[in-house]
Amino acid sequence: MDSKKYDMELKRLDDPMPTQERSSHGRIVTVPQGSRYLDPVQLNRLEQVFREWAEDTPRSDVRLSRKRILLIFLLIRYTGAKLNEVLALNPLQDINFSRQSVVFAKSDTIPREVQIPETLSQEIQAALDDAAFQKSWDGLFNVDPGHVRRKFYERAEACGFPKELGGPDAIRKSRAVELMQNNMPLPVVQRILGHSTPNLTAAFVSFSDDDIRKAEKFFLEKESRRKTSARNTFFGKISDIQKGDVQAKVGLVTIGGDQVTALITIDSLTRLGLRPGMLISAEVKAPWVVLQKGTEEPNCTAENKFQGMIARINKGQVATEYVVRIADGTELCSLVTSESSRRLDLKENDPVWAMFNSFSAVLHLD
């Protein structure tokens, strides 16, 4: 995807979209050369340079000023908020350390609560315990926006990046890309950024603000654990349970509106205490995901079928890993033998169906 098309895809995050158009959003993954956004490695490098700069001074007053700029950067980097939203924050009122979240209420968008990583919550709390910071709690982020931008540009140039890549808006959009690369569903990314979102309702299952907050937390924790791509995870709400004599069929609706079914034993159903309306995740190992090339829905016994496109291919001598991006931007990994790979003859951007049966899905309470 060229840089212009990539920019258009990010811009469309603002707009509600019909189901048939959602697959195009899944193509937001690889940051092309010449892009105006940072990839995750570059974001982490920029954060490191910010931290080194904040401590690289013998003067306590300068260190305090730099620490303030660092906190502003970290909040934009991990919440995807606008600069004016961060500068309007009052840490006494707007940061909830027990919930590990930030409430952006003094902006031109609808008030929203955004989850932050536990490590960032602890870092901000530690900074606020500093007596020097406590003297200016109410106006902690009351900093001239122009000054903030200049410091951001300087740190980007210190990394060897074009200065515009260090601007608050570029960092905000880079975070959106990073979240989608980490398999966070598009509606959740839209909510985090404060964009207008499609109706978060799939069939008769609706998702409350608290449900979405839990989804944010789930994916942030997953991001911090850096799980391997060999496991595919769906997060959503139980829509129905059909009990048999030995096993039960559990239906799950994801935030993106996809349906996942799992077959588990009655004993597991009782032990987990599963019931309709509960939030849960379903995990599927990559070797259990079967691929079929084409756009026509396969006529097969697999209960779980997802139409998507090939995003990446990692070829090996014995096995080949295919990464399939489905409608809501979620990525599924499939591991097949190299012999099967040659028969499939799949290439990047090819349409494909990813399938697995209900016995392959393992349910987790998170």
C-alpha cells in the first residue's frame, strides 16, 4: 500500500462503515517507506530518546520541565489523544490510577475513558509523588502547545527522523496503527481516538462502555506480554449456550461483529461459570486454522469461517506461516506445511477464507 492510500485508510477511521467495506481497514499494517507515521520500533526508539533527554541535565528545574514534556509525550503515545486533550488534563480529577485509565473530558470530543498500561499508570503516579510536581498539580500540563511541539520535533530529529514524524498528530496516528497491528478491533481503536464509531451491536448482543473498556485492557495487557502470533485470540461476549448431554456449544460475538463457536464439556461450562452476556476470549492455535483461496464461501464442516486477505507470508523449509486479515482488522495466523503452501499458491493480498472447527477453540475467562 503506498503512502497516499495509507493516509486515506487512517482518515477513514473517523467514519462509520458498512460491513462489506470493513475489510479495507484491515490493510492498515505495514508502514511504507516515506510514510508520515512511525512504526512500533521507531515509536519505542523515540520514547527511549525522550527518557534519556529528560534525565540528561544536572539542574533540577530543567529536569522537572523535561519530565513534564516526557509525561505529555507518554500520554499521547499510549492513549492516542490529541495534544490539546492532554494539556487540558487535571491529574487529580482525570487520571484514575486504580482503574489505570485517563478521562478526556475537556475537549471538542465526547468525554471518554481510555485505558493505559499499568507501567505508565505507575510511572505517572510516581512522578506526581514528587514534591516539585505536587506544587503544580492543577496546572501540571499547562504548557504552551508551541513549546511542546518544538520539543517533540527536537527529539524526533535526535532519533534521525524527519521532525514532522515527532509531531503530536503523527504520534497519535502512529499509535492507531500500532493498536491495529496488535489486533485490537477497529471499533475499539476508533473509541480510543475519540472518533465517531459504528453501532457496537452484533446481532442481539450489545457492548457497553464498560465492555469496551475491558476490551481495551485485554488488548493492552496482551500487548505488554507480547504474545506470539502462533496463537489467535478473539475477544467478545457470549451470545448463546446450547447444552447437550456431554458437551455444550458456546457462541461468542466479537466486538467487530464476528461469530465464533466453541464446543466444550459440560464440566468445563460449569467450572468456568459461563453464561450469556459474559465477556470471554477464544484462542485457536495456528496449525488448526485451515485456508481456502477465493471469495466464495467454502462448503465444509468447519463452523468458524472468516473471509479475509493474505497480509503476510513467512516461508520456511518445513512450514509456511500465513497471516490473514479479516474484516475488523483482526489477524489470524495459519501454519501449513510447505507442500500444502505450494498447492495453495497464495500471494499477499489474495482473497482467502480462514476456517477452524468448534473443537479447536479454547475459551478463557480474562
